[in-house]
Amino acid sequence: MYFHGLFLLLLSTLALSNGNTLQGTIDIKRLQNILQENVKSKDITALYYSIKGLAELNADIPNICENLKTIKYDTKNIEQVFQLANAAAISNCQNSLKPDVINPATQLLEKKDATIPDIYHAVYTLRAFGKGSVYDKEDALKNLIQLLKKDDSPANYGYVFALCEHMGCGAWTASHAEGVLLAADESDSKALHFEGGLPVTANLLGSIQRTYKNLKKPSPLTEEQRYKFAEYLLSRRSVNTPKGASLLIEAATALADDVPSPISIAIKGKKYITSDSDTIEFSISDLIGRPVKFLKPEEVVAQSGTRLADDVVVLSKQPLTQKANEPTTFVLNLSKIKAQYGLYKIALSAGTKTANVNVAVLGEIQVTSVEVGIGDVDGTTSPKLTTVAYPNKLTEKLQADHLQKVTLKFSVRDKYNKAVLVQQAFVRVATASGDHETIFVAEPDNAKAYKVELNVGGIAKHLNFVSGGYSLTMYLGDSAVSNPIAWHIGEVLFNFGKDANAVGAPVTSAPATYRGLLPEIAHIFRSPEARPPRLVSDVFAAACAAPLLLLLLLWARLGLNMRNFPLTPSALVFHVALGASLGLYGVLWLQLSMFDTMRYLLPLGALTFLSGHRLLRRLAHDKATR
Ligand SMILES: *[C@@H]1O[C@H](CO)[C@@H](O)[C@H](O)[C@H]1NC(C)=O
């Protein structure tokens, strides 16, 4: 399947490389479904475009008069008034609406500052109710030309061209259409559209096409313009609103009705042949999928077919056959080249137009057997050979050590038993779990016989020196082969000698391709240094405490002198508070947090300060009186 995917990718990038024809069509059926789903919409815009699109396709329009009576719209928005009036006109429901729905249009035309879009919507609103003649031809065109001088955007030209269809100034349109077409914007030098996108492009293409048809004049679009506008419409083909669908139908029909109409040449269905199905179908149609007008079936010819690999021409001037009951489907019979698989380029012409199309001839490959040999690297002994037939496996497990090599020889043949080369021929050596694997490319010799040599000592490093059982699998594939082969040939036991690790034993260095869990990372803290003996630390602690001891001893010898201690409440309070502060300091060391300590210290500090102040004043006073 993988090979198939690759092949289809290749084909889709190669297929249909030409700028001469279209490579697809606009799916009118899908657009019609969108319109039919919205024909009863409660939204006036969706409803109007659904009705308009269905009318363009000549499809059945259901009765929507009741719906129109109750639908909500903004009487101040002339575009919505226009949509209501025209939806009613297309579905013959004018009598269901009140006559005054057109009043906004009459009022607008009396205004001096009406813009071109306003005028267009107003005039076509009145026209829907049979009152279009209010807009007088001569003066009206002069007025529109004045307005165009202020804003000559393609959108405005589109409205004026459409108004001319109504007013009968088609000749003016004809004298300006070519200039307007030249103002279209080009993107990627392959698509043309007008500023304003699909609405403006559809409006202009539609009105130009209708006007020229009325005048019985050939279309002003050059062939290049036709194809480029068609490319733009194809890029918009995935629209999913009724408005988009309706506009796309209008524009695409206008282009498809143009003569000569742009042609689409595309492969229908599969882009390859196999030995069972030897034909490729092409769809040749106009932009909206109808048979191409004036194209005779015998004018559809494969001018040439070239093999991409070597540019050999394999077919020329082969006519296609038109499929019965499917006038747009043409069948190319490639049975002549089905034996030579590969990619081919077909130049297909329909009338004067030619498209280059890439197709593939898918072949089938087969491999009947593989010869597996085990011998010494230095070639001193003749190798032991075992032949395995496809799709069997080796009956016994082979064994090879680091002084030996394993050789695989096989040839790939096509369906007709001719030896062929394929783009991909590999042998994979892997453990059952897939943890260790390596892949070798099989090289063909001049006789197209493939050979792989596995030098056991040499491949050891690709398998991380893990000795043990490995499976051998052969893979054969090609972008033009319909049956890629994966063949499990069997097991082989490799012994990588003294450097080896046994399968299953932990690998000392984790290889770059190691897929399992890596060992958990554990952090070990440095062990603490040894402490001094207990005696040393006790002596040191005593030495630190000695000065305090000395102080107490000296105090004991001198005795306490309390003569100057004033026995007043303030002195008492001061000393108690000071002592409590020191006590609190001790408690901080033992259990309190800093914030708790601060909370206790604050009142205590204030008390100490006040009583201290009082005490000192008293002492100073005592000294002075003495
Ligand atoms: C294609 O042509 C070959 C040989 O002319 C014929 O045998 C085969 O039936 C044709 N294939 C189809 C599908 O017509």
C-alpha cells in the first residue's frame, strides 16, 4: 500500500502538465443541489440567488409566493428590495406582494445623488413589476457616463452594461467591452478575474455575453481570456452559498456558451493500466461538463505516447473511441504497451487543442526464489547454499559468526518471466522486537541478478554488537509496479565474537537509535564529612562559655549594689519590660517566628520606652535636687 501511495503522489504531480486546455469542469449538479436546498430560505439574499440560479438552469422552481409574502427584508436597503422584487418576478409571484414594495425604488430614482449600483437595483426593481420604462434612455445613459467618470471600477461598468441591456444601449456596451476586459486582473499568469471577485466577474461576463448575442456579434473575448477566466472560475468551484453557486453558474454558462468554448481534457477515473485493464478513460467536455460543440469523435486522437524513463516513442496517432451513451467519455486502448511497465506521457488532442497527460503502466513482478549462502569472508571454504522458494521460509535457523558472510542472490521477473530492474530492492535485518535493525540495498549486476552480501563482522556495528537471532526480509517495489513484495525469508543467528553483547543483555552504551526506556536518573548527595570526637566539642563549648562564667564569679565576689535603685513603679515596670524583651529574644531563638516576635515586641518596646523615659527623668530630677 505504501508503494501505491508513493506512486499516486508521483502521478498526481506529473499528470496533466499543460497550459493549453482546462483540466476540470464545474460540477453544475452540485451547485444545483445548493440552490434547491435554499429555495425556501427565510433569508432574502439566499432565496433570491437560489431562484435566479435555478431559472438560469431552466430547473423547476417551486411555489414560493406564500414565503415571499412573509419574508423579512429592509425597505431602506435597495439591494434587498431588488432581491425581493426579482425573486417574485422570476417565480411569478408579483401579485402576492403589495404594490408599494417598489416605492423605495421610485424614491431613489428621484434623488440627485444616487450611485450606479443604486440606480441598477432601483431600475431592475421597477422592471420586475413591469415599470422599467421610467428610466429614459438618452438622458439616462448620459447620466451614467457622468457617474462612471467619478468611479470607473469594473463593478460599475458591470452595472451600466446590465442597465444597457434594459435600456437598449447595447451598442455602447459593445464599444466599451474590450477595454473593460483588458482591465481584468491576472493572477499567477494563468487566471483572470475582475476587481471585486466572483460577483463582478459574473456580472460582466454575463452581460457582455448576452449583449453580444443580442447584437449577433462574435464574442469580444480572446481565446486566451476565455481560458483564463475559466481557470478563475475553476478555482472558485467549491463555493457553497446560494449566491456563490448562482454567480458561478451565470459566469460559467456565459463562457461555455461562447464560441469556440474552452475545452477541458481530464483523465476520468484511474490514471494507470494493469495487465487486466488496458484502457484509460478521458473526459473531454466544455467548462460545465457538456459535450464540446462541433467536436467530431474522430478528432480525438492520442498524437503520441512517450516513455518518461528513456523518451522512447511507443505509440503515435492512435484514435480514441467514444463510449456508448457517454458522449464526453473517450477511451484510449493501451494494450500495445501494457507489457512494458513504467510512466508514459500521452499527447492527447481534441480538435485543435492538445493536452499532455501522464499515465502509468503498472506491471506485476515476481521473485521465484532466493539463494542464501554462508561462507568465510576470506573465501577459503566454498559457501553452504540454501535455496528458498517464494513465499516459503528457511526451514532451519542459519548461523554465522564474525568471520563469515551471508550472501543473498535473487532475480526479479515481470509477469512474462523476463528479468527486470526495480527502483527499490532491499534486505532488512532486524530483531523480532525491531529494536535493532539495519537495511541493505540489493545491487543488480549486468544480467539483472540482484545480490546482497552481509559481512557479519562488518554489520555488527549497525546492530550494536548484539549477538542473537535476526530475521531477514526482502522488500521489492517500484512506482510502476502494482504488487510490491515483502518476503520474510527466515531467521539467522549472528555471533559477533568477542565484541558482542548477547541479545537481551543490557547494552553498555545506549545507541542513538535505542527505542526503549532509558535508565532512570538518580542523584546522590555528597556524604557529610566526619565530625570531631565528643570530647573535643565539649571542651570547645566550655571555652566559649568561660567569659560568662567569669562575669558571674566576679559579680558574686563584688556583691550587688542596689543603693541607687529608685523604688518607684516606673523603675519596676521598666526593668520588667526590659527583661521581658530579652526573654522574648530567647523565645525567638527557640520557637517563635520573626513576625510573631515583632507582634509581641511592639507593645513591650513602647512600654519600655515610656517607663524608661519616666525613670530617666526621675533620676535626673533627683540628681538636681540633691
Ligand atoms: C484493446 O485492444 C486489444 C487489442 O487490439 C483488444 O484485445 C482489447 O480487447 C482492447 N481492450 C478493450 C477494453 O477494448
